[in-house]
Amino acid sequence: MNEQTRTVHDALDDARARTAVQEVELPGFGDGRPWTAKLRRLSLLGLARAGKIPNSLMPAVTELYQRGTCQAANLTQAAETMFLIAGEALAEPTLAQLEEAGVTLSDEQLAAIYLYAQRGVEALRPFRKAAAVSDHGADGQAVRPQAQRAARPA
């Protein structure tokens, strides 16, 4: 029992809540707006155990598992691996629904889905736009002067 909140910790409920399908903001379709989908976290070992990884993709998936990146010599194999993971991770809409609707996921979207599936929402930080900080005041006086080309050393 947590003495501060007077609640009983239930490990099973905690695990369910932390592994449930989540709504995740992903890179958009080139229009500057993010796209939101429902995703589930994955285990590459779980996929292998369930027989969901075709033998032809085992080398690429093994590399993903061991290195965290897929640098397969065969681009087709790398693409198939990313689509396999997207197909398993996408809960709503499913990859099949997107393909049926004629929607093609971008490389950036596939990479973000992979990162979420393996590491969670924190792994998507690089895909989020940082808020720009303006360094000029209301009167515009603090605006930096135009950049000058530096002379090359002789």
C-alpha cells in the first residue's frame, strides 16, 4: 500500500495500463500538420516467438533487435521489415485499412511508428517541432543583423 495516497498497487492493472493501445501523434503527410493514429507497443522477440516474422526477414529483424537500426544491404528487406512492424503496431487505422484507402505512409512515419513500437512515446521527441523562440522585441530592435560571409584564412 502506498502510504501517501492510501492506494494498493496492482501490478497487473499497472502493466495493462502501460501497454494499452495509445493515441500517438506522428509526422504528417507533408502538409505541416501531424497525423494521429492509435498504436501498440511491440516486442520483436514476441513477434518472432509468435511466428509473425517471415524467415526472409529474420536477418533484418535480428539486426534491428541487436543494433536498434536496420542497415540491411537489401533495401527491399529493410522496407518489408518496417512495414511488418507498422502492420503489427497500427491499431487504428490498421495498415491494411490505410493501403485499401490508397494512403501511403512516408519513410518518416514508418520510422516514427517503429520508434514508438520499440521505445514508447519518448522516442518520438526528434519528430516533434521545437517551439521557436523569438529573440526580437515588440519594437524589432533586437533582430540580428544579416549574416556576413567570413573571409577564408589564407
